[in-house]
Amino acid sequence: NLVHRDIKPANVLLAPQPSAAAPVRGSGRESDADRVADERGLHVLLVDFGIACDVGAETRLTRTGTILGTPQYMSPEQADGDPRAVGPASDTYSLGTVLYEMLCGEPPFPTMAPMQLLWSVLHADPPPLRRRFPGVSHDVETIVAKAMEKDPRRRYASAAEFADDIERTLAGEAIRARPPSLRWRVRRTLRRHRVPVAAGATLLA
């Protein structure tokens, strides 16, 4: 029930797999990441839980309006400063930004002023992955886009589902994620730009 709240490349380490710390096979404790890393002689470590929170706690120490995390990798709900909205889907978003950067070499919103960066995280869609990295497949672009949906309810329900679609892509199988429909994208655009759309409709009338 822990939410890390600061997943970024600097907090994901690959280290030699120590034999004493190797998970016991068949114990149910070995993750897919551990299995893949073990095949390469590496161990995947997520570090720095200094601002992690317990989603099951009745009270949270973070005050509303306090922004915690690294802006380039934080979820929209973190950028909004509402600790009650932060949950497992927030870490899924951050994992999506890490994968985005791994594929094209830079985060979704690079080299921006702090306030512009927070506004972009809240309201702007990142440049399509294939625009920055034409060699990426449509399925991979869809996976990253789903993990980085602005609405937490439209992201993967868990990191396990996220990982499952990545495994499907690597195996050449069909992924579960699907790009949003044209109708939904139009409705989202209209909601985001209500004032200009209303003004335009008034002028047209």
C-alpha cells in the first residue's frame, strides 16, 4: 500500500545480483522484473522512499497545496497538490514518463520553467512518442500513452497490468491497451478549452 511519489531514472538502480538477496524461487515473492534482471546478472532496485506515503492511512502528513516529487516525472494529481488524489496510479504515471525517456532520450516536458512545467503536466499532452522516436512501434506508443493518461482512471489499473502489456509487446502478442477513440479525444479537447470554444460559438452564432 505504499506510493513512492518520486519514481524517476535516478531512483531506479541496476546492481549486481547478490546471491544472499536473491529471491527464493517458488516462494511467490519473485517479480517479473527480478526474473528478467536475474537472467542478466542484475537486480532492480527502487530507492529513496523519503516521501513515500501509505495509501491505507486514515490521515496523511502532506498538506493540501504542497507539491512533492520531481516535476518532470510527477503525475498531474501530484502537480495539483492534492494528497488525497495521489495513489498507485500516480506511480504508474511516473513509470510511464521513465519509459518515455528511455525510448526517446528525454522526458516528456524537458527544459521548461517550473511554473510552465507544472502547467504542462496538468493540462498538456506530451509530444507523441513516435514524433520524437519514429522507430518505436504503434503498440509501444499506445502503452506509454495509457500509462501517462491525465485521468488516473484511464491509466493501467496496476503496475502489473502495465508490465503485462510490455511483456506482450516483447513477445509479439496483442496488447490490452487501445488508443482513445476520436470521439473521446474531441470531447477532451472541448472540455480543456471551454472558454475559447464558447467564445467561438458565440461569434459564429
